[in-house]
Amino acid sequence: MEQLKPYLEIAMKRGVTDAIVVETSKVFTDAWVKMRCQFGCRMYGKSLCCPPHAPAPEEMRKVLDSYAYGILLHRHFTNDFTPENDFNDIVLSTEQAIFFDGYYKAWSVGCGPCKKCKECNITATCLHAAQARPSMEACGIDVFRTARGYGLPIKTLKDRSEEIDTYGLILVE
């Protein structure tokens, strides 16, 4: 989609490594992804952006199917990562630029747990709903299969000191 090209450039200027237009039919969801959150992430159930509060894989598939395209953002981080370079803020600010240009359905999912609050009050409404987004994996998106399907790098990490590839997705119609 040629009309999305300016947003790819915006994302690149904001510090992503890759920004590509993807077909939502080639963004893969699966039930096992949520299980990795439930049985592998210390944030499970502790945030409104994490399972079981995040959209289930079946619901996310329906959302993806209501769009034709998205913008897949990738950022490669070395060990010099600092909070000032927050990838999810780049994803959200790019989503907002798209929305304010008239793409009223623009919506994004980021990477990893939400960090907007020190501790999420899961019994109330989100205090930062305009800025908080669930991660791709929290919604059941198979980030590995999706990224590899577009020839982008991703690998499992042996420890937290390794360089990392993170992903976010902006849905746009």
C-alpha cells in the first residue's frame, strides 16, 4: 500500500530497524502463544494488557481479519538499551500519527508487558488507556512465525544479556 509509505519513514526516523507493510492474513495467531504467557511470564494476570485480560487469540484473529494491512515494526536492541529508547512508545506515536491523518481504525500492539504504571490495578479501569497497548504475544500473535514469514530476524534468547529483536504491529485501514 503506497499510501502507508510515509508512515514507514516516520517509524524509521523514530528509531526502528525495519518497518514494512504486511497483510493481516499473514499475521499468525495461535492458542499456544497465550500459554507461553501463562506458564512462562511473571506478569501473567498482573496487568490489564496481559492475559487473561488481553484479547484472546480467537478475538485477535477476528480483529486482524477486520483489516487488510498493517505495519510491522522491528527494532534490534544491543546491550546499550535505555528507557529513553522505549520501543512501545515508538509504536504508539506512529499509530497516533496515522490516526490523526484520518485512518480512524489505526490501532497497535507492542512488545512485552505494559510499563505505564509501577503496579497495574487490575480491578479498575486502566489509568492510561490512551497509551497502554497489549503486546503482540499477549493477544496470541505468533511473533516468531510472523516475523520469519517476512524475512525478519528473531531468535530465542539464552539469557537477558543477548541482543534482542522486538516487534510491534500497527493495524491500519
